[in-house]
Amino acid sequence: DSAFLLVSAALVMLMTPALALFYGGLVRAKNVLSVIMQCFVALGVITLQWYLVGYSLSFAPSLVRIGEYGILGSLNWFGGRGVGMTPYEPYSATIPHRLFMVYQCMFAVITPALIAGAFAERMKFSAYVLFILLWTTLVYDPVAHWVWSENGWLKKIGSLDFAGGAVVHMTSGLTALVAALMIGPRRGFPRTAFLPHSLVFTVFGAGLLWFGWFGFNGGSALA
């Protein structure tokens, strides 16, 4: 079980560079490096955030609750404290708790990277880094707690989310829509045709995303 989930985590991690290639191929040549780095930087920034506070806010016993319904996790597991190699029954009955944390980290990494396509070529790199850090802490982590935590309020009322249909795709999709509407189209659109830099990049990235999905969905069955 541990080996399977470790491979699945590696496959999900591969999806972030794959997304960088996918988006990088669709933008103009002058913006390729910027868009690729927007995806890659999530691997560093969100991994650190997840280790320090993100996992605890998402999966630790509820700090903020209404009755028995959890709203936000506590900081009991701040910096990985208390997350060891022994299984933790509510989330990882047959695998090390720390491995479950690593697997969920890969979900947290790719989710804000998905949003980058909504404002490609229209946001400064520094602003994007700040955005994904705040967004993960204020949006992703609370929603993950609602849906996946043992005492999250949506989990308590019977919500089922397999492989992040709500936590990953709904949050990133709605955020991308709002961001695109707020920032607006690229200058010159639709009068000017914006040709993609490299459709080879895009197709290769799509293929890697397809491959990574075996870990995304397959690992979720065990996790």
C-alpha cells in the first residue's frame, strides 16, 4: 500500500510540470518562461506552506466549529508535528500518516497552478506567488477541511468527493473564472490573433497530465 501511494504521489507531482508545458505551449513565445515558472513555483511555495500550516488547517481536528461541524483545522500538526510514520486511522489506516500528508500535498500544489491559465500573460510573477500562498491558505485549506477532514461540516452531512472533484476542480475553476473576469482579456484581444508558442509543448503536456491522472485517481482510492 505504501509503495503504491508513493508512486501515485510521484505521478501527481509530475502533473504540475506537465501543466507548465501545457500552458507554456499555448501562450506567446515572449511569455513562455513566465507561465512555466508560475506552475513550477507552486511546487516550492505550496509544499512549504503545506508542511508548515496547510496540512494542519486541512486535516487536523477542528479548531473552529459550529456544534459538531468543523469549519477550520487547528495547528496541532504545525510543521509536521505529530505526523509520524504510524498510520492514522481516519485518513490512512494502512499507510504511514506522513505519506498521506505527502500525497495530499501534491493535490495542494497543482490546484493553484491550474488557475494560472486564467490570467496567463496578465499577472506579475511576484503577485502570482503572493496570490497562490494566500489562496491556498484562505480557500483551499478550509474547503479541504470541510470535505475531507474527519469532522468537516460537509463530510458530516454526507458529502463524497473522490479525487478532488470539489476541493480541487470546483475551487480552482470558480477562482479562475472570477480572476479572468476581474483582470480582463489580453490587450488587443479579440482584434489581434494570439498564436500559440508551441503546440508540441501543449500536446506533450496533455499526454503527461493524462499519465499523471492514474496516480491522481488511483491513489485516491487508497488514500
